Amino acid sequence: MRPELKKVLPLAAGHGAVDFYMPMASALLPSLIPIFEAQGISSYIMSGLLFGVLAVTQVIFQPLFGALTDKNRWIPGLTLCCITTAVAVSMFAVTQNYWILLICAIINGIMNSAFHPNAYAQIHQFTTAGNRGKIMSIMSVGGSFGYGAAPLVTGFLYAAGGWTALLFLLILGIAVGLLLLKYPQRPKPVPPQEKKTERPKAKRKAAVVLLAISSLRCWVYYGFIGFGVVYLTTFAGVEYVAATGAVSCMLFAGMLGTLSAGYLSDKIGRKEVMIVSYLCGGAAYLSIFFFSGVAAVTALLIASFFLMATASVEIAAVQEVMPDSVGLASGVVIGIPQGVTAIALVAIGALADASSLAFALPLQAVFMAAAVILSIFLPYPLKLLKRRTAD
């Protein structure tokens, strides 16, 4: 096994562990709402805050921990992040008190936010421009797999043994956390003089454009995930079980796209892969609303493949244009789009209330068109063009 693979696989496992604990509150919410009502918490907004607070903490703390990483300041180690998130979420098994669970959700969000810029900065240090896309894609898929598996595992445990059975959720975080003890807990410190003399000047403008592109992509992808089951069952003639399965499969189609695009971006160029992915993703997304039944589901999976394809490519690219601040770059391009996703769900819901979901969801394709335009004008070199010029 290649050295970089030996280094990234434990990080990908850690990524899967911390992201596994992210959707727990939303998966358990139907059972929690009656309990909260008995405690005097009857508002859906208050209940939704249990998972909404995760987006808020990521927007704030991922860039913060990224900046601390770049300055060689103390940040929580990878093992501490994994174990703390496991303990925080496993509190659902011990108590269903709203305020205690809200505090645990905040802790979960903070420690999850600490993990990402830490791990991605480490990857930047042991990769090169020739393999960074592929290695980043493996890291991203680890997180997607954990996030996608969480509702299934949580639902099974709760159905089998009630609240107490959720204590088994501790196993993953503790096991992976102990595994990571064998590996570096933080990126290698960078000497101050190296930052000033050896690192190229960051292209802040390109980083801002990449952040905008990533936010637009996440808006469309996660916006559909939020309302996909309702749309497919109401407007596309898909049965409920098939619709929930299709939305779940969006994550797995996205994983395949992430791996493919990461590898290709090393070979043919990051900008080239981004332009093609956004163009194909936008076209496939729009086609969902022209079909019904199996054809609509097929279009959805194709769209998911392309919409998630560039998740790791965007992180690799933003690190390369901000080589003096890879921790901050990673934290911003991961954390800010998560906050945008929360806004997207509210905005799409409001638009659907004012018109209909069949009008609101197709309209989001405008954002993918904007992503295509921004990627074309992104101040980032075209690798294929360089190769032809050299030839």
C-alpha cells in the first residue's frame, strides 16, 4: 500500500466517525417531539434547533479552528474529537431533556468542526498536486459514508432496544478514536519563517470564488435532499419506500462521483473537472422535473453523481490557492456551505409555501448555472491548456 494511502485511511475513518454523529438528532426527532412537548417545548423551531445548531457551529468554528491550525495554536486532537462527539450524541440514551441535549448538540458541532480543518491540513502536508485530488476524495467519501449510515444504524438500534440501546453508538467513536492514537493528532507545525519566505502568495480572489461555487452546489444538492421524498411521491409518481431509497442512494451516487472526480482532477485538471461536473450536474438536476417514475429517479442519481463529484476537488483547489492558510481555507470551504445549506432549506420551503414545491425545486437550477459561469472565470489554471501549450 502506498504511504499516502496508509496515512489517509485512518483520517477517512475518523471523518466517517465524526460525521456519523451529525444527523442523529434529525433521525430521532419524531420520537423526541412528544417528549419535548411534555417538557413545555412545543415549537417545531425549538425542536429543529437541535440539528440546526450544528450548521451554526460549523460556520463559526470550522474557520476558527482552521485559523488556529495555521498559526500552530492548540486545537483538539483527532482522538479527542472522535470520542467527544460519540459521548455527546450518546447522551440521547441517558436523558431526553431538551436543554441538556441542546448543549450536547453544540458540543458535537464544535468537536466536529475541530476535526475537519485539522485532518484536511494534514492531508495537504503529505500530498502533492499530482495525487491530492484522489487522496482528498477518499477522505470525503469516509465522511459521506458515515453520514449516510447514521440514520439506518440509529433507527435500527432505537427500534430494537429503545433509548438505552443508543449507548451502542459509543462504540464507533471510541474505537476509531483509539485507532487514531497511533497517528499524528495535529498537522506538523510550520516554522514562521517558512510561511513568510517559501510559501507562494495566496490568491484570495480565487478562494472567494471557490467558496461561492461550493455554496451554490451545496444549496442545490442538499436543498433537494431536504424535500426530495415529498417531491418524488407528490409530483413524480414514486412510491414512498422507493422515494426514501432514492434519496438515500443520492449519498452513494455522490460518493462514486467524488472518487471519480478526485482522481480525474489529478490527471486532467481541477478547473476542467469542476466545469464539466457543474454543467452535467445542473443539466441532470433540471431533467428530474421533466420525468416521472424510474426516469426521474435515474436523473436524480445522475445529478447526485455530478453534484457531489467536486466536493473534494474544491477543497484541494482552495488549499492550493491559499497555501499559506490551508487550515483556514479548509475550514471556510467546508463550514460556510453547511450554513448556506440551512438557509437553503428555509428559503426553498418558503418559496414552496408561496407557490409550490414543483416550482421551487426546479428554480434552484439557476444556482448551478451560476456555478458554471463562476467556474469558467475562476482564476485557476487550466491543466489541459498548459499541457497543449507545452507540447
